[in-house]
Amino acid sequence: MNVLLITPYINMNVNSTLQRDDFYPSAALLHLAAVLRDNNHKPIILDLNNAVVYRKKNKYLDYCKKIIIENLDKHKPDLVGINCLFSGIFPDLLEFAKTIKSHSPDLNIAIGGIHSTSFYKEILTNCKDIDYVAIGEGENTIVALADAIEKKDENKLSEIKSFAFRDKKGKVKFNLERDFIEDLDSLPMPAWDLIDINQYAMNLENYYNPKNLPLKYKAAIFSSRACPLACNFCDMFLVMGKKHRKRSVKTIVDEIEFLNKDLGVNYFSFMDDQLTLNRGHVMQLCDEIMLRGLNIQFDTPNGVWINSLREDLIAKMVETGLVKINLPIEHGDDYIRNTIIGKGLDREKIYEVTELCKKYNLMTSGYFIMGFPEDTDETLQNNYDMMIELQLDNMNIFNVIPFPGTALFEQAVRDNLLIGKWNLDELWKTPISHIQEDFLIKPYNMDMDDLRKWRKKFDNIRFKYWKVNPKQNIYQGKLRSSNENQWIYNKV
């Protein structure tokens, strides 16, 4: 059965004078396509989040609709799957669904991702163009759905785990029994052969490139899934759960080697939520990459588990090709970081790891958050002081976002901390990530004007200690707005 898989373009609203360098082939689509093909279906990947669509600028939506219709005519799919990993792209997803149904009224549409998982009932109740919702991980779900549609057996729908749909009477039904893939090695290699890598070609000359490798593309690699920690603001567990599951070293490096030798990819991003949770696994991974003589560079956009980092591991990762490390410190105040967020990260460890990263000439980027309900002038001063003391190359501080399903969201609703008029029944339609020019929740004991003054202070030191990469950062001197910052935070 033909299954068309679509990822919408992620419109970051970045200053039009700047050149984006953040396009990766969609890991979600690559994995879904691979498992569909492994089960005798024919997947077609239409990943619209690429450099070609970006060049259409403000006309990207019309261009995407045109490409979708062309693919419907060419491939005549029996099912369309649209990835909605991040809330901010949901409005465009609805536009795509409307376009598809207008062209092919009888064609079924399934969606998945964080936003879909959070609001499956509301979406199916209100969006008649969407027929099915995958809840959480999607590989097993989409195969079961494709099988049911191919057999024209609607009774099978109620048996699909982690799945929601409307029955013949229009009633929303769902099966919340989770269906996580315990053995990640049971999955086939992502279907890299089904994409055109040239659509993701970018100017990466500003990248830190100590090996002077030719850089044209980036690839996202997952060595594991899920995070067992319980930070109060994080919603990734809604999709991946909390049980940390690892791919074998062989399957990871097989994928890297294919991309490097067959597609010419030299730069990789390990997108794991907790890449270094298992030190031994990462050490073995590095050994295998070097054993195969792969001359690559990589970074860690989603961060690493700082508690696991010691000199032997950092040295091994740098020897293998690590050039940039993102450190999710979250907050410079010990009480906020550990008691409120639940990070479990000692101050001494933060300074120890930072010094080690500098010793090995890593480009360092720190993740900090401000605006928690418990924040005060004192806690934000501690946040500011730590940033000044650490002197990282890039210090990102984000306005905290109360994502639905998190402890922070429940707290904000319970204590009436949400700023402005919120219709909680319509969050499915108006994603949080689209209203983030300012703060979304009010701290218990802070005036909002004072909070905004702190925002400006943090923005002013973002690149103050930029040292490692001698090339001009594309954003240096052109600080992104808080809206763009929050888009990034939702994205990662």
C-alpha cells in the first residue's frame, strides 16, 4: 500500500537577512518509512522542512501545498501521515490536511508527534480533515494502521495500541496502551535512500570546523530514546516515555558510515534526550567510530547529562569528533535548579565540566531558563552570576514554557499564573509556541516589568564570551527576539 509521509516546514521567522543552517532530514519520517517498507508497504517521503522550501520565504505555504498535490497525483497514496512533532507547526498541518481532503476526499490522514499526543481528543473532535492520531512513538502504530486499511477491516482500528480514531458514528475512540519499542535494533536502518540529500544543502562555513572538513549537509542521529529524569518543564516523555532505550553500537555506526561514505555527510548531530546517560555505551560508540576510520565531526543540540561527564569521556568524544557541546544547566540558582526543576545537578559539577570542555577546546553552549513561578530578583541574579562566571561561548536563556502535560503546566493552571486570557479548551488550536513574544506565566513574587528587565540583561551577555569559534556567529550582534528563542526551545 502506498503511504505518503509528510513533515511540514518549520517556519522559525528568523531575520530574513540571515541564512538558516538548521535543516536535517526528518528522523521521524526516515524511521516510519523504513518500518513501513520492512512490512511490505511502499512509503513516499515528502520532507518539506528543507533549504529548498526555505528559499520560498513568505510564499512557502503555497509552495508546499503545490508539492503535496503533485505527490498525490503522482503516487496516489492510500494513506497520508503527517508529522506534528512540535506545536508551532500545527496550523500549517491543518492547512495541509484541508488541501489533501479537497483534492482527495476519501483519502485517510493520520498525524503524530508531541502536539498530536497531547491533544488527540480535541483534534479528532474538531478537525474533520484528520482521521487518525498516533499517540507516542509511531512505528508500530503506522504499520498496524496501514495493515488495517489495506485489509479494509475497521474492526482492527480498536486493537491498535497508542492510537485514536473516529468510528463510523463520529465518536472519538482511543487505545492508550503504550507500545514502546523495547529493542531498537529490531528497527531497520532509516530509509535514507528515499530522500534527496541535496535538498538539505546549506552554507555551513560559520560552523566550528577544527578538522577543516567539507561541510554541506547535517544528519540527525539517535543513539537512544527517552529520558528517565523528571524535570518539571519537559514534555518529551509524552512521546518517548521515561525508560531509556539504546541502539547497539553497531547499528548506530553502520548508519553513520553509510551517511559518511555514500552520501558525503561529515557533520552529525546526536539528538538524544540523554546521549551520555550510559557512559560505557558512549565510550564504545566512540571506539567503533574510530575503529572504522570515520573522519567526522558532531555536536549535541539537545544537550548531554552533565552528571555523567568526566575527563575520560570528554577526551574520548573530542578524539572521535565532538566539536560543540550543549550543556543543559537550566538555572544558576541551586534551589530553582534542583528543588523546583528537579535537575539533581550540583553547582560544583557544572563548573568542573565547563572547565574540562574549555580544556579540550570545545565550543560550549549553555541552556538556561528564566521565569519560573518561584523566580525572584535574587534567583535571577544567581542565574546571571553563574553565566558570567562560566563564560560559555553561547549562553541561551529561554523564557520558561508551561507545556501541557507537565508539572509546571499543572502548577500554573492551579495557581492562576497564566498571563492573559487563556482558553484551556482551545490550546489544541492555538499552540503555546505561537504566543511567546513575552512571558506566559507570572512568578509568585516578581513584577513583570522587573522580569523583562532581566530578560534584556540576559540577552546582552548571550555572546559576550564567544571565543572558541573564530568565525562570526550568524546571530552575533543580531540577537533573536524572545519569540524566536522560544521557538528554538520548543523545537529542541
